[in-house]
Amino acid sequence: MTDEGMPTIAIFYGSSTGNTQEAAEKIQQELGDFVSHVADVVDSDPEELSKYDILLLGVSTWNIGEMQEDWESFIPNMSGLNLSGKKVAFFAMGDQAGYPDNFLDAMGQLWKAVKELGNPELVGVWPTEGYEFDASEGLFDENNFVGLGLDEENQSDMHDERISAWLVKVLMDCKLIPA
Ligand SMILES: Cc1cc2nc3c(=O)[nH]c(=O)nc-3n(C[C@H](O)[C@H](O)[C@H](O)COP(=O)(O)O)c2cc1C
């Protein structure tokens, strides 16, 4: 919490060619002073996740359904963390036309790993409407992804609109703005 009693928000991301990083920066811009910390996991200590109340975690999928490489190294080092009581939200980059059977898989894998760390509350699930794919490990249920899906290859013109709408949902789920 801040001195004013506001929950603190941090963004952590992994990004191989900069697309998820760009999304993280857009999210930071939109949230402005709400965000206390933005960092690439490659430059981060897993303990840093414990310092914030709300975690926005950004990840991309690589090599047909595989975790982005920096998260791949980071995840085992998170094993001692207790994220109980925190709220977590995910945003993810993937290519639905190129990898329709593995669209956003790493987002689901990351949530699975983070959930193990004290069962933090998931916020910001996102509808699958508007995407075309056959299978995804990033699904929360039949109609929703675990978090925001972004597709640089096929739908980059939708990023701004999607990010804004998703952030409204995240803030509503966190009860920071009225539903
Ligand atoms: C070799 C290769 C494999 C990929 N595999 C997947 C995949 O299995 N699923 C998916 O949704 N996207 C896949 N992608 C697309 C990337 O996730 C996408 O390009 C993303 O924007 C990369 O983000 P980053 O630069 O932040 O790492 C793949 C891309 C490449 C080049």
C-alpha cells in the first residue's frame, strides 16, 4: 500500500523481440502514477514480486507452445514466494494465425505457475471474442482467456483499444473504480 492507502501496482514482463515490452510500456502510460514499478524479468529478482499488491504480468509464447525464455528461467526461482492475498492479471502476446493450436499458451502456463505461489486472486480475465484460433492453454473457461491477448502479427491495430478496455476491467475487478 502507498502512504495514502492505495494498493501498489507493478508490471513485470518477459519479451524476446520487444512486443510484450511495448505492451508493458503502453500499459504503464495508461495507468500513469498508479504504477509503482515496471521491469523486465531478466533484470528482476523474484522477491520483488512480493513488494506490490497488484501484479500485471506480461508474457509471450514461443517455439510452438513454449514459455518465453526469460520467464522460463525466472519461474523456477519464484518457487519460495508467497503471493497469497495479492491480485494478479496477465497480458500476453501471440500469433493466432501462425500458431492457431498454441495461441497464447504461455499465459496459461504462467498463471498455473503463479497460482501455486499461495493462490493469489486472478483479475482481468478477457473474452475470446474477436480472436480466431483452434486451441489455447491460455483459456480461463470456454469464453475467456486468463488475461488480455494481444496479437502483434495480425491485430496490432487493436492493441490500444484492447489495452484500455482491459485496464478498466482490471481496475474494476480490483475495486479501484466502480463496476
Ligand atoms: C518461432 C516462433 C514461434 C512462435 N510460437 C508461438 C506459439 O506457439 N503461440 C503463439 O501464440 N505465438 C507464437 N509466436 C508468436 C510470438 O509470441 C509473437 O511474435 C510475439 O509478439 C512475440 O513477443 P515478444 O517479442 O514480446 O517475445 C511464435 C513466434 C515465433 C517467431
